[in-house]
Amino acid sequence: MAKKKLVVLTGAGISAESGIATFRDANGLWEGHDVMEVASPQGWHKNPELVLDFYNQRRKNAISVKPNAGHEVLAELEKYFDVRIITQNVDDLHERAGSTHVIHLHGKLFESRSTLDPTLVYKMAGWELKLGDKCERGSQLRPNIVWFGEQVPMMEQAMAETMQADVFLVAGTSLVVYPAAGLVDLVPNESPVIVVDPNLPYVRPKPNLHLFEEKATTGMPKVATLLREKYL
């Protein structure tokens, strides 16, 4: 018998517990930088060196941390469900925990891409990307990150997965960053929705809505129990 499809939307909260600074922690600043300086095409054109350095520091940080219980539970659930993770996070902690189907809405921290041809994408071995690092066509490489004002190329795939969800799980996201936040509205009416977050976001009331007001590391094991007991 085919496994039920569990579609999971994850956000900064799940990575924060591993030690990755969350996006816009304080007043729209990202470690002292206005987000538009380091996460927009305008910021890149104005000061590419600052942007490259910013993401170099993100990579250095990401290499030093490990997946946590929240990531590990999701990987473990692949034994029971057809798990599809849609993440707003750019780190690779889901993959490192063992999850095999991960859609990165906002790009991947450990990839670079050509500024001339967005289809030229390269895996990064280390943490450093410098001015003068070029693609095979001779143009500067940039982080393969979806910046403010840019299209979200994986959104259509994420929407298609969500509309086929037998169960939809939200973990560690405030549901305020669009278009990702709109995915929960595409979940089929009859499919249960489970939300795990210490600051529960608003989700339209529906039958089979389960709310866990706690962080992913403590909430996700409880979710796994609920899923196995009620929705297998």
C-alpha cells in the first residue's frame, strides 16, 4: 500500500535550535545589517563584497552546527510516510539529518550561481565565495539565494505538493513571509494540519487542526507519536 503523503513546511525556528541565527532577529536587522543591504539585488549591486562576506559567515556558522531532534524526527518519519519537506531555510540541516525530499524555497546556502546565467549553479565545497570567483562563462558568482524582490522558482512545486498532502505539518515558522505562508491555505480541507511553534502563528480553524505550542526539539517527537497513532 502506498504511504500517505506528509508535507512539511519548516522555517527559521527549527534551525535556530541548532544554533543558526534566525532571520530578522532584531528590528529587521541581520547581525547589524539592514536585510536589504545583504539580501536584495540592490544590495548586491551596491556592495557585492559585503554580501559575499555576509553569506561566507552564514556558511561558516552552518558548517559548525548539527541537525537537532526536530530535523531527525522528520528524517525518521520517512519510514512511515512519503515525507516532502518544503523549507524556507537555506541551510542543509534537513539533508544532513537524512531527509531525502527537500524543496528549498529560498535557495541553498552551499550553492553559488552565475550572475549571467541563473541556470549555471555550482555546489560549494567550503564556506568561502569571493569577488573574482567566476562561472564557466566568465561572470561573477553570487550566492544561490532567493533575495527580496526575486521570483521564488520552487514555489509551483511546493504548491503542487501541498495540494496533494494527506497531512500537512508546519514547524518553526511564523507564517508571515509570503508566498510560503500562503501554502497552508492550499491544504485539502479533509487533510489534518499540525503546527509546532513556541509562538503559534494564526491558522484558520478547521477540523483536525493540532497545535503544539513548543519548540521543534520537544514538540516534534510528540507530533511523530500523534502521526503514527492517528494518521498512519
